[in-house]
Amino acid sequence: MRGLTRTFALGLVLAFIATACTGGGTVTPSATAAATASTRPKFDLATYQYSLQTKGKIRIGTQEDNTPFSVKNPATGKWDGFDVAYGREIAKSIFGESDDPDKFIEWVPVTSATRIPTLTDNKADVIIKTFTINEDRKKQIDFTDVYFKTGQRILVKKDNTSIKEAADLAGKTVCAQRGSTSEQNITTATSGAARPHSWRWAALRRPTGCGARWWSRC
């Protein structure tokens, strides 16, 4: 892999969207419900966490096929991965300890291109996904503190000697995730002369694949 001297900080993306909560009629809670309520963390009524408790769930957006961060098993429908584990811990911090935190989670599949619109259109409460923190994105959404640092690489065939840096991708077909900073950096480095395609396109084209692949989904 050919490396670049740029490091990207990744963080969770949180939605701070005001949620109106309406109360129903008087209900007598069961003993189990009362016990569950007593063990839940306490939040001020004006907080977003309290509104999620009222709804009884948190909508978490992440990617279905982003190994090892987030993967949805097509056979079982169960989610797993580093980011998924983060999501479950967030659910526990809001709804309390549980053997099955997924009962409080609605998993919302997103891609690099849809993660910000999913959040701003109020289709998810939080996005947990490999996500470069930059100034343009900060104008649209709020990030948490950095919890993971990585970089970007160019993956080429072992015998390829013509591609040594990003500028060498000019005129080449390059696989990168749509809506990612990888795609943006390829375009900038080649003054728009590269031909970026989705990495899923590359999978369908194997074994010939792309001339090069930009190895990142940030």
C-alpha cells in the first residue's frame, strides 16, 4: 500500500434535534416496568436522552458492510463490529444495563453518501460510522470527541510501478466509497482527472477490478 501523510480523526456524530414528547393517560405500571424504570439513568426533562427514554428506543445509523466496524449478518439480521459495540454502550447509558440492549435500538443502514442526510432529515438519532472530522462537516452536524485515528492508502497490484502517489491516479479508474473524503481527495489530487467508482462496483468487476483502490471509507 502507498501511504499518505494525512491522518484523519473519526468520531461519533450526534443529532441535537428538538423532540416534542406528549404524555398519555394515567397508566398503572407493572412491578417489572417499575423495577426497570427505577434502574434507568436519570436525565433532566429537557435533555435529548430523556426524550429517547420516553420514546423507548434510539435510532442508530451505521453501515451494513464496513468490516470490522459494522456488519449486518444477512442470515441472522444481527449487527456486530466495533461501532456496533459503541452503539450498544450508548443504549445502555440511556436505558440502563440490559442483557439485550438491541431491544432499545433501531439500526438504520447508511452509507458515506447518506450518513449526513440521514441525520439532518431526522431519520436517525446518532450516526456511528468511520467518519472524517473536518470543518465543512462541522457546519452541518456535531461530532463527539475523537475515538479512532486512521489514514488513507492507495492499494495497487504488487507489480504496479507507475502509481506512487495520489497525483498518479489521473486518468485511472479508482475505487472509493461515494461521498467519502477518499473520493474528494482523489479528485483534488488529480484535478478531476481520475475516474472514481464505488468500491461495490469494484467487487462486481473482479478479478480485473480497478486500476487502483483508495483504501478508506471516511
